[in-house]
Amino acid sequence: MRFLKLTTCIILGMSPATVWAQDTAGTHETTDETVYLGTIVVSAPLNPEAEDGLSVTSEALALSNPADLSELFAAEPTLSVGGGIPMAQKLYVNGIEENNLAISIDGARQNNRVFHHNTTTLIDPSLLQAVRVDAGVAPADAGPGALAGALEYETKDVGDLLDPDDNFGGSLKSEYGSNGDVFSNSLTLYGRQGGFEALAFGRFATGNERDDGFGNEIIGSTTAFTSFLGKVAYESENGGRFEFSAEQVADDAARPYRANIGAIIGGRPVPPTRNYDLTRTNYSLEYTTTKSAAFWDPTLRLSYSGTMLINDELGTPADQYTEGETTSLNGEVSNRFALSFGELNAGVDFYSDETSLDYRNVASPAFNSSGGEKLDNVGVFAQFRMDPTANTRFSTGLRADFQSFEGIDGSTQSTDGVSYNVSGEIDLSDRVTLSAGYSHVWGGIELAENYILNPVWDYSASEIEDVTSDNIYVAASYDAGWAVLDGKIFSTEIDNSRAASYGGGPALTADVASKGFELGLSTNWDNGFVRIGYANIDTEVNGLSADSYNGNYLTMPLGEVVTLQAAHQFNNGVILGGNAEHTLDYTLTDTLYSSSVDIAGYTVVNTFVEYSPENVPGLTLRAEVNNIFDEGYVARATYGQDFPGEVEPLYEDGRSIRLSAQYTF
């Protein structure tokens, strides 16, 4: 079974849409949201189900064994993660920060803009069954606010883990990382009886501060992480399925005072670290059917998500306490209609998002403040997908959103707008596929970050402008027989993105643009594959080259990135593989603060060997060497490296040996 799965991931990672469709046709029935087995489906837009999408599926997660966001997306040159430590990591898709995407976890909308110095969406890859990214052009049913695309995390289900003939199972995994003496232990239990099923997962990770490639201790890099996932479901004989999921991840430890920065040189005096206690929760109740009919394939979902960050500095010289929380109550009612000429997914969704801040200063109570903003949105949408001919695929959608906003002073504002998208592809031959897509997205009003909320903001001075975006891509793929070559050019322009500041007021905005292209070359053989990717991305803020300061919540200077991923399976149960990332030296010119600044490139290589002995079914042993050459570097998407002499950025981990043992029963 292990061999078959790896073979599938080879096919999916390296082949155009025609092969993808042939491979999946015999596996499961699916909807647009389903992601099949495979390593990385880099079919943007060559996967007819994904439109402008790419997918990281369960086999990709097993192959790469990611511990955080940076490892989860390491094989994709257009997906950049910076931050140095999980508490500070942010994801950039085609150069645009993830807050500008419609993010969901098990269908639940995320509202995680708490503090610009910490991570946006804290997630444990161990929980995940699949990840889907619609980069740039996203369908209307991906949700509201998909200014630069959509990002969907899908956690594990009982059906993903149990064989059809089994009713109970589980797995126990222990892992050790030499850099920082990081220990991680997780337990998963799952079962089903009759129409009922349940799953429980828990993971605990602890460790000391780690060293970078220069041998220096990375400040605030200890590991203190927990994650939990629970699911219960019931499926009736007629196919109606109810599922409730609850997920929580938490990180609680001393971090750099500004979590995404090693230090500010010459700034106001602050201690080197303070405690960051971050907890993200996600609850979702969903009804679907596994026995759909032509006009009956519904989705009913009610979800709640929230992120709370606490910086407790009481009893320290600062003697202050800060608590920021974002929440989202959201839901969807939709139905898929199977028509003779395609499929129509239509419905209504809503969200009620809130932000709140509670700040207390013991020494200066006059600075105490509390309050928040609130945003309600109701949307109606329709997305139509069809295959006009045997060699063409087409998708188009429309949505309208209606918003009501309330500021920290109780003032209100209402607005509405329309979004639309269109994409398609054509197989010119059995070797050549061309595709293109465009979307215009109305995002309306965005909530401000919690930590900059100011109780004296005057919303009456100027209304908050509606944010809109335009995305476009053109792509091509050529199957040469011995390899597949693919390429894509893309552009995202966001107008009037809210850029509120504590002293500047609630209505400031910024214009953001990202343009670039990517190239890929992949080949596979009976037991393995190799893929090389290249991306070149330029970003701007207000017409000038983007820097990491003006790019907060918007973008980051990225430049050129090359990625390599390879794996080979031997007939004795051994899999050998690895990946590499090389970023080229980058001269950033014409920013708001500098005419020219050099950003150093780097090369990082990781490798692994995994063994599943045939005489011990269910046992998997794995050894990794990450950053083999002990490169000292700052990830390209990390804040501050474009401000030499002013900011000391967070460096990435140096060489680490990671050992793990997993037993599945």
C-alpha cells in the first residue's frame, strides 16, 4: 500500500491535468473541494478541479513530515514563509500576505489579524489531511474577501485513517530534534460503529532554544506547543452526514519582545523577550450528503473561530498587560446542482467578525484602554463549472456581499459590492495545455489589527474605503514524455487595502501590487520523482518597491527563488528523499526608505530516509538531516533584513537531526 501511495504522489505531482483526471477517476467520487492522494498537485491552473489552485495532500504531508508552516510549503517557490519561529511565521502567496486570502479550516472562516509582530494562522501540520491554495484567482464559493486567492486547510477524518474493513485504529508518534533538544509526542485514536464515528488527536512539543547556522542562539526559540483535534460524526443510511469538529493549537513561551524581530538597534529600550501566550480555536458543525442526487448535494455549516494573544508583563519593569482577541461566527448554506452541461454551486454565506483589545498599564493607568471593531457580512454566490468539450474546462462565478461595520467609538458604516471570476483551459494536444483566468474581487471593509486600536479614533473624519483587487494569470504546460515543463505568469493588484495606524487614524489605505512568473520541470520514474521550480516575484506598495515595514499585512520583497524536491522508493521498504531551496542575491531599489539595499541569498538542503519494515506492519522509522550544510541565513520572507543597521532579523535554524518513530494500529 505504501508503494502505491508514493506512485500516486509521483503521478499527481508531475503530470498535467489529463493524467490527473485519469488517475483520480478510479479512486473516489469527489466534489470541487476534495483533494486526492498525491504529493503536490502543482497544476495551477492545470488541475481542472483546482482552477488556479495547487494542493498539498496527505501523501505530501507524510513525505515531508512538516513541523511548521515553512516546512509545509517548502517545495513551492511561489509560497514563501518567513519569521524564524512558528510564533512569527507568515505565509505569502504569489508575494501577497495570507491575510488577503480567504482562509478556512474545515470550512470555518479565519479572522486572525491580532498583532503584526506574531503569526497570522498558527497551525499544526500534524492535524492536516490536505491543504489547498487558490493563488490569485479563486472561485466565488471559496468565500468572501478572497482578494488574492483562497487558502483551505482540511484536518483529518476517520475515513482518511481507517481501512474500509476496520472499525478502530490509532497511531502513536514520538520525535526528537537535536537542535534545541526538541521532543514531540502525539497520540491519535479513531473508530466507527454503525453510522457513528469519532476521532481524538493530541500533540505536545517541548524544547530549548535553538542555534542558527552561525552557532548563535536564536532568541526566544524554545518550543512550548500543544494541539488538539476532536471530531464526531453520524451518517444515516440515506447518506445524510452530520459532523462536529473542535480544534485548538497553543504556543506559550518567552519570545522576542517583537516576536518577528531579533532586536531593534537603537530603538526604545525594551527587554529582549516577553511572554507570548497565543491560542487559536476552531469549531465547526456541518451537514452534507454522501449520496447526492442531481439537484440535492447540500452543504450546511455553522462555525466559530477565534485567536487570543496575551502579553502578560505584570510584575516586570514594564508592568503592563495586553490581551487581543479576534473572533468569527460564520456559516454557509449551499447546494450543488448537477446539470447536463456542468455543475452549479449556489448559496448564501455570512460572517460576524469582531476584534477586541484590553490594555492595562499599572504605572500609568491613564493609558488603559479597551474596545474593538465589528464587521458583519452576508454574501450570495454562484459558481458554474463545466467541460464544454473533451479537451476544455471552464469555470466562472459571481458573488455579491453586503456589509455593516461598527467602529471602536460605536459609529457605523454600510457598504456592498460585487465580485466575479472566470478561468479556463484547453488541451491543444495530448502534450500541450494552455490556461488563463481573471477575477475582480470586492472586499469591502477590513477590520483593523487589535494591537493598534485607538479609542480616540475619529471615524467621522473620513469613511473607510472599500478594498478591491484584480487578479490575472496565464499558464502553459508541455509534456515532453521524459518530463513535464510548465510555466505561469501572474499579477495581483489590491486597491485601498486598509492600513490603519494608532496615530494616523482608522481610514488610511495602501495600494499593493505583485507581479511575477514561475517555471517548473519535473520527471518521474517507476519508484521516484524530481521536480525543480523557479519563481521571480516583484512587489510594490503605493507605487514603490515594497519593503518589509510598509508591507505589514500586505506583502514582502521576495525576488528569485529556486526549489528542488526529490524522492525514491526502494523495494525493501525504504524511501530516500529531500528538498532544497536556493534564493538569489536581491538588490532592492527605490523603496520608501532606501534607494538601494542588498539582501543576501542562501541555499538550504534537507534530506530524509524513511523505513517501513514489512515484518512489523504499521511501524515507520524516519531520520532527517535538515539544513545539512549548517547554512546561516534569514528566510527571504522574514521581516527586517532590508533594514541593515536598524533591525536584527530572526535567523533560521542551523543543522538539525530529527528522528521519529510512528506506530499505526
